[in-house]
Amino acid sequence: MSEQQTGRLYGVGLGPGDPSLMTVRAVEVIAEADVIAYHSARHGRSIARSIAERHLRPDHIEERLVYPVTTETTDHPGGYRGAMDEFYADAATRLAAHLDAGRTVAVLAEGDPLFYGSYMHMHKRLADRYPTEVIPGVTSVSAAAARLGAPLVEGEEVLTVLPGTLPEEELTARLATTDAAAVMKLGRTFPTVRRALERSGRLADARYVERATMDAERTAPLAEVDPESVPYFSMAVLPSRVDAPRDESGMGEVVVVGLGPAGPLWLTPEARAELATAQDLVGYSTYLDRVLVRPGQRRHASDNKVESVRAELALDLARRGRRVAVVSSGDPGVFAMATAVLEAASEDPYREVPVRIVPGMTAAHAAAARAGAPLGHDYAVISLSDRLKPWEVIAERLRAAAAADLVLALYNPGSRSRVWQVGKARELLLEHRAPDTPVVLGRDIGGPGERVRIVRLADLDPADVDMRTILLVGSSQTRTVRRGDGTDVVWTPRRYPEA
């Protein structure tokens, strides 16, 4: 006698609510199933069942999976998570009994079964034990965009889907940095989501969609929605930025944005947000090339040696009502564009133009992290470029910092036109530092040509240094240690010895 074959498990996506948006495959599976399972609250009503109701037969076995709690308030000893885990385990056991008896089980799910759906908890507990098929459904996000009649994302735009249950700070950061977004699970989270949209500067663009494709559907500008009227089955939508109207009335502003030392992995969320919302981008062409091209933005590239010209261009654009981002490598306040912009903005006719500075990861900190922790104690930052200050001033500061036993971060150590400063700086430092003082050479940190080397101060070769290199020179306390994997790390103790 052959073994009885088990039944087949289906996760059936029903779409966002309108029964006519169910797929043909979903209808076929429901018609063939022996058991129809669906989740419901304690009141017994199930949105999933109501969507599929016209396709249910009198001889269908119905398994109603009733949630023990619908909020995080519970007296279960394991708390909300414990209560839900126990519920899902019990529900999976009930369905497994049908499957073991050879019955086909269809678990109904609003939207798509694997998109914030309860079905996935059955899938994780049963799919490795029984033949399983998931029937995708139209998501509530797609339905909301269709009902708004607005493109959700276009071209290279990024869509972010967020649960409204995230902390407000996290929501704010993610909303500020994405092109388009859908925030789900509103209801009691609506006030938090609204504040996050306002803090991220996106409230004016946000749309509200309630029960998309259902009889009680409602859409509105989110800013106009009464928080007391918002149910769980609602969503905040930030549509595509492409072709979105921009307010160009009145005075604009200039935001000087730090890009960090290399590509997008080094950008802060705040910097991403400013780059995304700017109407004009101004900067050295090499740095502008690191910024994602967005439709509708104007880009104004120039040579690296015209900082004041760039600053005035940005301020002129802002006076005409444009929102301008001036891009700067690393941190804009460290030998970069923030000073140039503020210097110009302190004079007429730019005194009234709003200017903000958005920080970025510095080259010194990036190189230090790659090497270990050489900046673990007091340190000084000095540029070796004599383009804007005399070498005599640089030499005096090098001697003073070396005599004070400070770790040194040396920016702009060399270029094609400046080839002698590194050698001269080494000579000055050796007057105060031991020959075996560790020096970190960090080149193109975060970029494709990244290279980090650790050499003795006495062995520092100017030929190894170019304009993309930063030098970190240790103090008398800085140590180089070989780790168990054979790599060398450099660190400066936080405790300085008593005199």
C-alpha cells in the first residue's frame, strides 16, 4: 500500500481590495483548494475572506486564524512577540494537519503574500515540509499609486517602502534621502509619520491614500488629513520627483554639502537629502561626477582653482530663488568650499542669502579608520599647500605642532607642481620625532585606487605622495602593532604619560 501523499500549500495574493483585481491564477487556486484559511481579528471579520467571497464554495473547509492581540498590549508572559509566535505556531499546526491528510490548503492574503503579509509566517513554518506555491498579488503600494494617478518612480529614481512603526528619527532620515516613498501601517502611527515628513521637508509633496480600490477609498494631501480619522489600512505616498512642481518664488538658499572622501557609501543621510532636493549643483567637475544625475537638476561644473567664482555663482543663483547645493569633497569646512562661500556671503550683495553647511566624512578620519586609530589622542590638521599661505607659515606651524607632540594630519602634501614640500616637512618633523615614528599614507580612500601604507618617518619618500594622498604622522606615543592575521595597525593611546 503506497504512502498517502501530502496536500499542497498555497499562499494566495488577493490584491489590494477590489475583487476584480485578483489574478486568474488566484481564482483558479481558490477553486481547486480543499481548505481556505484566512486571518481575522477577534470580531471574526476578515478582509481577505470578503475579497475572495464570491469564489468560495459551500463545501470549502474554512480555517479562521484569529489573532490573539491586535496591539502590543497583552498579558502573555512572552509579551506581544511571544503571543504572536505562539499564535503562528498553533496556526501552522492546524494547517499542517490538513496537509498531512492530503488536503490542498490556500492561505488568503490581502495584497501580496510576501509583502508585509501574515501568510509569510505560515510559509516560514511549512514551506520546507510541503509542496508550496506563492501566488503574487497586486500590492497596496501599486494600487495607491494608480489611484493617485501619479508616477511612483521614474528613470533611476529609488522607491523606499517604510513601516510607519519605525522610530521618528529613522523615518525622518529615510524620507529625507529617498526619491519616492510609501509609508505603510499608519493608523496610530500617523502623527509620527506626519512629523517625520515635515522634518524631512517632504510634507508638501506627501499624499494620503486610504483603503485603495475599496468602497471606502479616500485620497487627499497628507497635510490636510485629520489624525483621528486615519485607519490602519492607509498609506502615505511620496510620488516621483520628476516633473514635480517646484516653488521658485522668493529667495533661495545655498547649502554647502560634504561628499566625504569617495563615493556614495561615504555620504551622510543629510547630505543625500540636500543633493536630492537641490535645483542646482555647483562644484569642481571631479566632485560633481560623484553625484547622481537627477532629472530637472542643473549642474554647473568648473576647475578646481576657482573657489570664489563657484561661490559667487551659487549665491547669484540663490538670489534668483534657486535652491543650490555646492559640493565639496570630504568635509566642506576642512580646507574646502564652506570658507569660500561664507567669505563671499559676508559681503554685498549676498549678505541676505541663506547659507547652510552640511558636514561630511573628512579624509583624515577616513584614512585613520583604514589604518587603525592614529588620531586617538590630540592631533593637529595642517595643509602643506603654499598656494594660499607662505611656506614660512607652514614651517612654523609644523615645528610648533611637532614640539607639542601632536599627531599630525597633513593635507595637500604634494601635486604635480609641488614636489618638495613633503621632503622639507619630513626634515622639520625629524627635529622633534624619532626616525621610527609611524606615518600613514592614505591614497584615494574609499575609491578604486585606495592604498594604505605605514612607513617610518625617516623612510617617507616624497615620490610616494601625490595630490590624492593624506599623511598621518604619529606622536611619540603612537604605536604600530602586527595583528594575528599579519596586518599592521597604528594607534595612539588615549592616556598620555605623566611628565
